[in-house]
Amino acid sequence: MTNLALDALMLLVLACFVLSRVAGASSSGPEGPVGAWLVAVPPVFLLIIILVALIARGRFDWVPGGRALCYPLVLGVLVTTVMIMFSDFERNKTVWQELAGLFPFLLLATCLWAVHGFEDTIPRSAGRAGAATILGLGAAFGWGVMLFGFVQYVRNQAQIAKAQAIKEKAFQDERAAQDLAKFRALPDDTPLPELLEFIYSWSDAVQKEARAKVAARPHLEDELVEGLTAPWSDDAVLYIGNVAPKASVRMQPGMAQVLEKQLEIWRSTFEYDAYAGKWEPNVSRYIEAADKVQIAGGDLKPQLKNWYDIVRKAKGMDGLAMRIRMILERK
């Protein structure tokens, strides 16, 4: 009964192969890649059933490596079959392509032999040698194509990455040059907010010089205390949290206002954004600045506790929640 079912499937596959050859030879074949796939998919799907059934029934157990090797070989054979069926639609085929077009029919003959054996007319050794040749060549070619495609993919990705790196480097160099020109044009009495714009410049030289100028300002602490309640409070917080070696207890009132204001701004993001974690770099500045004010002797634990209660429930904010908790638990 199983053999009869396999025979029926092979008959269907044969019809598909013939249809593919006829369609390829006609003046109007399937429209584009989608049409070609519609021709190739049915026989390949049926071949998978046939070959897997034959392997499972032990008809190819004589292959070195047994069934463990047969299943990967089948993948290569199927790739070869699909490629040959696609080549049927080329108008000016070479002699080699014409010869390769016989492979699907030889594969089908191999399956027929595996089902029935025909040992009265085909010696077992001759049948196995023929089957090994057909399946081996098909598998080798198919796997070769896949490996070549993988190598090409890796090479293309490397080229894309290299081109992107060159483009990014050019962009960074352009921005660095612009920053350098703007920074050199600043007067000696430049206000602190304008200097703070350059503490994370694209130019390392500008960044270093800008930080040095900010640190050397005679009334820097007073300016930062004032800045925490000014429109440029974010720049002040960024400097205090990520650049300044330490903060001042005088910054506590302003920092408390910043924490309360920013929590309300970010609350909906923390509560409803399924990817809230992507915003962690944007809000960590407030926590780092608050930590330095805490170390300086300020008390921002009430505000930080409110932040913790919200952040610990946000998606992807585990790291920031742990950081706030460490600050709250520190004595």
C-alpha cells in the first residue's frame, strides 16, 4: 500500500517535471519569479515526502553515514532540482544546461528504483552505484551553491559594513570640523550654556578643551545651581551627572525640582512604552546627577523613591532600577 502511494506521488512529480519543461520551451511561460516558484514548489514538496519516506523506510541505509547523512544530502538534492527547474525558463540554454535538465528525471528514476528495487533486471551493486552517483552529484552541487551563496552573503555584508563605516567616519569628521569652527569662534565671555553644548563634541579636541574651560570657570558652582532651574537645566544635569568630578549640597533644591519635573514628563513612557528600556541613556543623567548630590550631603531620597517605584515596573529598565535602589540603600 505504501509503495502504491509512493508510485502515485512519483507520477505526480513526473507530470510536474514535464510541465516545467514544456512551459520553459514555450514562448510565454510563468510571469516572473512568482510564477516560476508556482511551477517549482509542488514537485519539490512532493519530492520531500518521497525522499523522507524512503530514508525512513531504510531504502538508503547502505549510504555511508546512514540516515544521519541522508537527510542533509536531501537538502542539497532539492536545491539542485529547484535550480535546474528554474533554468528551464532560460531561452538560450547551453549544452550543459540541457544535460542538467535530465537530472530531475534521473532523480525520479532513482526514487523508483529505491521503491521497487528491480533486482531481477538491475543488479543491486549497479543500482546502488547509479543511485549514489545521481544523489551524490545532486547533493554536492546543491550544497556547493548554498555554501557559495553564504560566502557571497557574508562578503556583501562585510562590504556594506565597510561602506557604512566609511560613511559614518566622513559624517563624524564633518561634524567634528563644524564643531571646531563654531568652538573657535566663541568669545572669551561665552555663557556657560553655550559652552556646555560642546562637552560631548564630535571632535575629541573640542570636547577636551570645552570641559577644561567649563571646569576653570570661577563661579561654576553658582552657575550650575542657577542652571538647574533654568531652561538649560538638561545641559547642567548632564554636566553634573556625567562630567563633573563632584556636586554640591547647594544643588539639592534645584535637583529635587528637576527630578520631580522629569518624572512627570517620562511617566507615561515608563508606564506604557513596551520598549521603554531604549530611553535609559536619556534619563540616566538625572539619576547620576542626583547620586552626586546625595554624596555631597543632599537628601533626594524622596524624589528617587518616586522614580524607583515607576522605573522598576518599566519594560527593559532593570539596570536603571537597580542603580536607583543602590543609591536609596546606601547609608
